[in-house]
Amino acid sequence: MTDSQTPPKSMYINWFPGHMNKARNEIAEVMNDVDMVIEVLDARLPMSSQNPMIKDLRQGTPVLKLLNKQDLADPEITQQWVDYFNAQEHVQAFAIDMGNKKLIAKIPGIAKEMAPIRIRNDRPVRVMIMGIPNVGKSTMINALVGRKIAKVGNEPAVTKKQTRYTLPNGIVLMDTPGMLWPKIADFDSGYRLATSGAIRDTAVEYQSVALYAAKFMMDKYPQRMLERYKLTELPETDFEMLRIIGAKRGGLRPGGKIDMHKASEVMIHDIRGSKLGLISYETVAQWQEKYDQQMQQRIEDQLELERQQVEQDIIDTERDKRDAQRQAYKKQNAIDDAREDRESNEKKAQNTSIQNRGDENVTQ
């Protein structure tokens, strides 16, 4: 990335390791036997951390959405997201963090209440826990089980296969690998996931993520940037912001050159480590606006397709008309040619007959 570049306006992240694809297939096979789903989301980016494949895989199975890491997110915005999800059918949601042991202890009971028609006396409630990488799913499992069972890592894709845990309260908990979807096409979602650490840092250019994070913070939380980096005013661009961060935080090299990778590391680590305060990357209103725009775009696209189809129908009709005219012309030409050939042959026959009669007269 050159000095003048900012993050591209479209971001297609393809980070779908083989174990994720395998997990998706395995989940699809066992979903009919699952009584309810627990989906762990990141409270800072609930919609971006909601895997659209999970909705398709669960196919109406009740889901409890846990907005984890609420202690890192803006509480007012988090509550808006909880209300948004709770308004959906077959969905319950609440915000949580690993320090809230009492709330975690209530989760098994909530799971049973959400699937009463699926519960039988002769078997435990089968609960599948799902979520994207690095959202806190393994930590949640350890909290539910009451001891450290699931491997926890501060990086995405630690869990590599499905695992089952039998809880003493009549629940079988099925763990799954953290799954991203094959292609993250939405620009903001891709960078939000990368900024939060849900995508490996090697899957996307580090400086691009830092530039996105810097611009986001300058736009949404400018005062925190001023305070954190001891500035009197913000620079005009995200790139200049990174240069300032690098100069102030150990990225200044001999000759006044700024180590932009070092500056990017500082920016990303500060935002991930809550050094810039409680942050929510997205709001319900933003997603509603994006949804409305998408719906409007779909309508416009459909109208454009219909307009193109009308134009194509006209073109096809004219082409068919011209083809019919050409065929009629060819047919008429064939008729005319046949008539001319017949008349020519008849004339030749007449001439031959006259010639023969003349020859006979001469002979006589």
C-alpha cells in the first residue's frame, strides 16, 4: 500500500480453512437432531459477527443469541441490538461477558425453556453452540461446563472439530469450529471483523485494517483519539493519523521515516485492547439503512432487468420478423426459380418440337 492509499471500497475476504467447510457439512447433517442453538456474537459488531450460514443451517431451530464481550461495547448500542434480536421469531438474546457468572448459570435453563416441545423425558436437551472465530465461544463452553475443557486461544479458529459435553443439568452441549462464511463481500463487515480479530491478520493487509480502524475512530470517537495520542486536533486523513501514531509510539526510524507496520500494530492493538474505551462498531440504524438500500437496489435491479427484458423482447420480435421475411423471400425466390426453370424447360421443349417438325419437313 502506498502512502496515498486508503482501504479499498470493496473487500472480498476469502478465509475459509478446510476444517470450516467440513464443519459446515457436519452441522448440516446433525441439525435435525438439535433441540436449540446458542449463537455467540461479538457485542461490538453483532450483525457483522452473525454468520448468515448459521441461519440457513438451523432452519427455524430456536436460537439464543449471546452478545458476548458486552464489557468492551457501548452499553446503549448493545441494548438496541438486544431489543432488535428479541423482536425476531424463535430468537432470544441478551448481552453477556465472562465475568457475569450468575447470568451464565441461567443459560441452561433458558435453553430448556426455548425448546419445550422438543424435550423428551428419556433424553437430555441437545444444544449446539456456534459462532465465528475468536468471539469467545470456547470460553463460554468452559463457563457452562464449569471447568476448562474447550481450548481457548486469543486468535481465530482454535477449535478444529465438533465436540460434545454432557452437562449435569440435563443438557448435551455440542461444540463446533468457529466458522466464517466463504466470501465476506460487505466492505464494512469485512474490515470490522478484521479489526476485531475474527479474521487472521495474515488474511488481509494489516495496514488496510489499521487505516479503516483509524478512520472509524476519527469519525465516531474523535475525542478518544485526541486523548489517547495526546493531540490538540485530528489530522485530515487516516494515513496521516497512522503516521502521527507511529511517530509517538515507537515507530519513528532514523531519517524521520515512519514504520507504518509498527504504527498499524499500535492502532490495532489499542482498539482491540480497549485502550480507546468502550466501542461499538455498528448500530441497528446503520444496518437498517443498509438493508433499506439493498432492498431499494434490488428493486432497481429488478426494474432494470425487466426493462432489459422488454428491450430484448422487442429485439427478438424484430429479429423473428426479419427472419420470417427472409424465409418468405427465400421461399418466394425458390418458387420463382422453379417457375422460371419450368417455363424455360417448356420453352426448350417447344423449340425442340418445332425443330423436329422442321427437320421432318425438310426430309420430306
